Amino acid sequence: MVIFKVTPLLLAAVTSFLSLGAFAATNSTSSVTINSVTYKSVEHIDRDVVVIGGGSSGTYAAISLLDAGKTVAVIDNQDRMGGHTNTYTDPKTGLTGDYGVSVFHNIEIVKTYAARLNVTLKVSGTSTLSTVYADFRTGLENTTYSTASFTTGLALYMAQLQKYPYVETGFDLPNPVPEDLLLTFGDFAIKYNLGNDFLGFLFSFAEGLGDLLSKPTFTPK
């Protein structure tokens, strides 16, 4: 699958297009400027649609609504647009590293989105990517770790999953709910010896779901 890299230019174009200031009032006399219009914090503002979250999805929704002739307010808990896309600056070295959203998929809605912002997309190369495993307790690279034997844990996991075919629908659970499904996934993995190799494989594509090991084994869709 071809993917496009998120660049500072794209984020700058989004921010410039909407030009939204921080929407937070500290007292009854404060004010906020949105799209070059200053409002008092106690003033009533009418909008057709309120979009919660100024990430990529919220930004796309807001722009599409504006293009459709609707009035829109975007509310975010940060003073910038961008959502999950962010940059970490090391306080000691000053070096920066981008994290969060790193790619957009090569589909028409993405290309239309970028064209609307007058941003040229660039195909992201993957040939130079590599994975490094580290022990977060020491900060050192773990050169002996490998996910090569994850298939053993995957087979054990699939054997357990087949016991509960109804989880595919998401909500239609028996009463009482089987105790294994109420375990945290970390405890479930230990109980059925799924192994670190399988968990490493799982995290490689499910990292956006949060701390999986502390979540219930079954979480409704």
C-alpha cells in the first residue's frame, strides 16, 4: 500500500486555513479571537455545526462543512491544530522527533483533502525503515529479542478465540460473561502462555489502541 508522509507543510496549511485560536476563557472579562473575529467569553455564538477535536478528521470535517456553506466551530483542548501529530523536543540535546500520525493512505479522499489545502503529497518510502527493540527499564537496545516465534502464541490465541464466536458481533454476550473475557489482557496472556513474541507482534499493528495489557480481554466495539 502506498502511503504519504505527514509534513510540517501540511499541518501549516491546515492551521492557516482554519486560523483557530485557543478557545478557552479564564474569566468573564476575557476574550478569544477566532478567524480574525474577537468574541467575549460570555458572548453567545451560533454555529451550524460544532466539531470536537482539531485533528486530521476534525479538520477535514470542518473544511468540508465550510465548503458546503455551513458555519463551523472547532473545539480542541490544545492551542494548535494537528491532533495526534506532534513533535517532541529533547530538553538536553534540542533534537526533535515527530510522533503520532505519520502517514496518510493513498486513497482519493486523502488526495482531495491535500489538494483542497494546496499541498503536494509525496509518496513515503519504506525501504529504509528498521525496527529496534529496547528495554525501557534500562534504555538499552535488546539485541536478543525477536518476534520470529510469534506464531506459537498466535495459535494459542486463536484456539481461545474460537471458544467465543459471539464476540465478533460485539455486544451479544452470554450471562454471566465468561470470566476469561473479564480478565485484563495482560493476565489473559499470562494464563494462556501467549508469550512476549506474540504480544510484540500484536503491538506492531494495535499500538493505537492504548495500553492493551491493562484493558479487558473483551472490549465491546
